[in-house]
Amino acid sequence: MRNSSLVHKFSWVFSDPVTMADKVVLLDTWASMFGMRVRIALAEKGVQYEYKEEDLRNKSPLLLQMNPIHKKIPVLIHNGKPLCESAIIVQYIDDVWSDKAPLMPSDPYERAQARFWVDYIDKKVYDTWRKMWRSKGEEHEERKQEFISIFKQLEETLSDKAYYGGDKFGFLDIGLVPFYSWFYTFETYGNFKMEAECPKLVAWAKRCMQREAVSTSLPDEKVVYDYVVAMKKRIDSEK
Amino acid sequence: MAKDYGEVKLFGVVGSPFVRRVQIALELKGVKYTFIEEDLKNKSDLLLKYNPIHKKVPVLVHNGKPLAESLVIIEYIDEIWRNHPFLPQEPYDRALARFWSKFIDEKCLPPISKASFTACKEERDKGTEESLEALEFLENELKHKFFGGETIGIVDIAAGFIAFWLPAIEEAVGLKILTHEKFPKLSKWSEEYTNHVVVKENLPQRDKVVGFFKARYASIINASK
């Protein structure tokens, strides 16, 4: 389920690999929050790369070769060497292209906290969303409350800062903001409004969307919703 | 002895592989710390204050500032105390070290648990198959004396569970996963790691660990009847 205008949206990142010293390829799918993290990091650093859209129901030989263990996207291929796991890839990007736009906090304790919270997001958000999405009745209500409380916790962690990085946009902001493109989907399936539950978080997300690296990396939330609706129909019909 | 960068406290329990990871990290660097034993059935107010999110051990408190999650803590320790580095300098190797540490927690530990602490044969078989698959990847990754090269690194510290706790579980529940035949390199590494001069002083007593797992397994079997 692909939107070709989105492929065009990312076409500005296509470059001629022959003339470049660094060859960077990103294996991804347009709706993946984890892939978006990597896109944002590369854009913040101004790194030219080739974007390759994967069909997760028909994974390419390249993906299976580059990520034989998890067989997942995103995979960053830097001069032929693969990197997997979005949080690890973003830290790698920060390490390699260290001359511009530092993504990790400069203080070690703040860095550890950022890693802790990205780990929290990874452990909690997507799993709880899937359980909420696939459940009905009382179980759905419980999952929904659990889901909202995760975002309330993340909002509390932000407190009154402009970004999670303080006055600087950084690793934890990158870790969370891609989920903003899924808010409409979450809200519609969960029957709640993120703005009502977590107004500060929504304000933070909109602030992040002012950054070109973020706005060019996230798809439109309605397009995401249509994709999820189609996916659910397909899953339900395959039962 | 490591440089003094202030007060370090470690909240934990002696039997936990995750707590021991952090303890081994501190000991390898020669960092002075106070170990505060927790009762997990009756968690202290201090622990709940320092780790309100997960309410688990280990928690490291450095100059009053708390940190949770063993791998996050180890990276922090590595950044403050620069002797005996646990992560490589080179960015790609760093990324690989992080990848394999995460792999151990996400792909090795869960199927080992699934295979061990169940009364259901199907679960045990499936868990065993997944564990063997995961350990095969680790076996192929081991190219030197340790995952960290000639010295212990973060992947070795993370894999301590496989070196010490897995054989104890196997004995307790009657499972065979980490065998010399299937995993010659990993088996040899296990011996090197658990006999390392610092590591061996910071592991729990084996018979206590086996006893703990035996009791846990027995209660699962009883519950299933």
C-alpha cells in the first residue's frame, strides 16, 4: 500500500552515488516511525542518501542480506556496511557526521536519560498500540488507557522545555516525533483526542514540525490512516 | 583505582543478572560504590522514587542522580570512567556493540525463559528452537577471546547471563541448550568470562541460583496440575 507522491517527496534525497565519497542507502517503508527517525537524523546532518522503499510482504534480497537477523527496516547501508535498529542508527549518524547539528546531549547524564526514554518508547508505544488496535470491548478500553498513560508520561518528561533536548532538538525528540504522523490514526481507533489528553506534547510536536528535517520526513497523517484502514481490512479478510 | 567522581550507589539484588552486569562494570573500572540490597517483594521507597517508571533493579545513583536499565547504565559508566573502555572508539564497531547487547536482551533471554519456565512441552520445544537459533548468531559473531576483543566489553557483560545463569537454569529445569558440540566458541568464551579474575568475584553462588530456579520451576509445574 504505497503512495507514489511520497516517493516523490523523498526524491530530493536521491543523489548520484558515483560522484560522492560516501555512499549512504536507507532501506525503509514510508509509514514506519522507526524509518522516519533515521530520515530526520540524516536530514538534520545534511547527508545525501538513496532511499529504497521496501515491500514488507515481499522483502528484497538486499534487505534480507543486510539484516538477516531481524529482517526489518530501517537499515542504513554506509559504504556497503549495514546498520540496524533505528536508535542505534541515529547514534551512529551522530558519531560519523559529528561536525554538524549534534543530536546527543553534551552532558553524560542527559545522554543516559535520552537513551532511557528512547528505550521506554521502543518498549511501550508500538506494542501497546497494536494491542489497542487489535482488541475489542473491555480489553480495548484497558489498552487505550494504558496507551494514553504512556503519552502522558512522555509529556511529563518533557515538562516545560521547548524540546526534550532542552533548547536544542535532539535524540529523544527524534525518537518520539515520528509518532506524531500516527496521532490521527491512534485517535480515530482509540476514540480520544491527543490534544485534549496531552496538549503540551502536541504543541511540542508542532514545534518540531517547523523544522524542515522533520516536516520532510513525516508523511501526512491522513494518508497514514488510510493505509492502516486498508491494512486492517486486509488482515481481517485473511482470517 | 578509578578516579573519584562522587558518590555512587547501586540498588540491586545479588541474584539478578542485570544487577551483576552493572556491578561487574563498576568493578572492572575500579569504581568505589555502595551496594544497597533490595527486597523485591517489598521495594523500598527510595527504589520507587529512583525508578518510578519500571520499579526494577538495577538502579545506579551517581551524586544523587538516578539511572535505570542496565545497558543504559553501563554506557553511562563507560562515559564517566574512561579506563578499561567497554565500547569501541570506531563508530561502526560501537554500533555493532550496541546491536549485539540489545540482541542478547531481546532475542536470547526471552526464548530461554520461554523454554525453561513452562509446563507445556510445545512452549519448551519452541523456546528451545528459538534459543538455539539466537545463540547460533552469537556463536558466529565471536571472533576473539571476548566479544570486546582481548578485553571484556559491553557485549561480554550483557552476555554474562548466557555464561552463568543459562547453565544454572539448564541444570535446574533439565534443559540442554548451550552445549560444547553446538557452540564450541560460546562455551569456551563462557569459561573465560566466568573465570575472569574480576567477574568471578562478582557472580552469585551457583548453588543458590540453581536452587532459586529449581523452586521457580517446581511452582510452575505444580500450578499446571
